[in-house]
Amino acid sequence: MLTYVLRRIGIMIPVVLGILLIVFAINRMSGDPVAALLGGDATPEQIEAERDRLGLNDPLPVQFFNYVKGIVTRFDLGTSYVSKRPVSEQIVARLPTTLAITMISLLISSLVGITFGVISALNQNTKVDYILTVAALIVASLPTFWFALMLVLIVSVKLGWLPATGLDSFKHWILPCVVSGLGPVSNLCRTTRSSMLEVIRQDYIRTARSKGISENKVIFKHALKNALFPVITVFGIIASFSVGGQVVVESIFSIPGIGAYMMEAILSRDYPVVQGTVLILSFLICVINLLVDIAYGFADPRIRARYTRQKSEKRKEPTQPSQPQGVNA
């Protein structure tokens, strides 16, 4: 298993570099940031001098090499064109907020989605099943930005129950986390339901019930544990989208996270900030995929046994004896 993890970590490096190269190229094709920074009153001499200072007149391969070299040697993500501050400092200050909202929203999604999926499967083709399925589909069909704006309008503006912007207290966290957490509930609910329906029809579930094991133990120890494998796959996809999808939530609720920081940088053509935020987000998504693969091993013992067997077989492979010198074939 350790060999597999190290191999996956090695694969992450070219993936992140490829994403960074694509973003680097798209930024250079989107327009000149110097003219936007200096304004329309800047002379061509001033624009050219600023481009020299920022290194934008160097060939593109040289710019990309210097940028990657700074990241590898000093973890230098560059300096913001707008704020004149190091991008790494801004990301370190904003990243915990984004991660906190993401983890809370994933907790909400998993608790609500898996619980509804289990209840729906145990009450198949009943009113409870229909109500939960329709409710999950309605929530999934709501666009995130529209749902967030409606909550702000109703809960904050009309009723005044919760604040609309910022993260100054516990109440400020409720709306952003609810908006970010309810969206993926439908996928988790449907995946859990279909997986549970497949598992509870298996022979070992009937055998467990025939032995007199309590229904709760049959459901949660035998059925749900074996139904989690496809749920883990869907959860990994949802987690990846949640990390990158906080841009909308942070922008609507004025949250100082990495998503809103990236959106501001895109609008102002702040190349270093865009590249730095995309690099961190892509790295986090790769880490999430790695954790999902590791979770497969804990959820399914057959995967652990396969890697253990492969490792033991490599150790037991007989070595071919070397032919003595001077002996004719």
C-alpha cells in the first residue's frame, strides 16, 4: 500500500505542472495586465518600463521556468501586481477559511445525504422514499448562486435571522456552509440508496437476519459498511468540486477566502495571484483524490489484500542463478 501511495504522489507532480502550464498560457493570451494597472493615461514608455520590471518581456519559456524555479526553491508564488504583496502570504492567510467552509459543508453533505439514502433504501417504494427522492432532486436542481441569493434575501434581509456577509461569529458561518453543503446531498443520497438496495438483497444479509442479529446491526455493520465503496467515489468527486467551487459562495457572502481572492485576481488580470491560487487548488484536489484511493483500502479489505499479496510475491520471486564462467551452453 505504501508503494501505491508513493506512486500516486509521483503522478501528482506532472499533473500539477500541466495545470500550471495551461493556466500560465491562458493568462498570457488574455491581455496585457500592465495597461490595466497603469490606466489609460500611461505612456508607452511607462508601460514598457513596467513590463521590464515585471519580467513580462522575457520569452514565455523563460518566464515559466523562473516561476517554477521560484516555487520549488523558495515556495515563491510571485508578488501581486495590485497589492504588491507576496501571493504566498495571502494564500496562507485565506486558505484556512476556505478549507474550514469546505470541511463543514462536506460534513453536512455526508450526514444528510447518506442518512437520507439509507432511509430511502429501507423504505423503498413508499411515501418516505418518494418524498426524500423528490426533495433531493429539487435541492440538486437549484443553482448555487441563485440559492445563495434567495437565502440572503429571505433569511437575512426579510427575516433578519442570520447575517448576510462576513465570518465574524458563529451565525455568519451558517448560510455559506448550508449553501455549499446542500448541493451535493442529492448525489450522495441517490448513490447510497442504489448501493444499499443492491447490498441488502445479498445472501449474507439474509443469513445475518436468519441468525437473529438485530436489524440495526445488520444495517449499519453489514449492509452500510459494504455499500460505502461507491459512496466514497462520489464523495471524492464532491470534495474536489467543493474545494474549487467555493468561488461563488465566497463572492456572494463576502468571505475572505482563496476563491474570492482568485476571482478578484481574474478581474484585475493579476497573473501571479491567478497562477498561485490555481496551483494550490489543483494540489488540494490531487490530495483529495489520493485520500479517496487510500480510503478504498480501508473500505474494501480485498484491495489491501491485493497489494499485500503483490508485495509478498515480489519478495518470493526466485532469482535466476548465474551461469558459471567457462561452461559452454
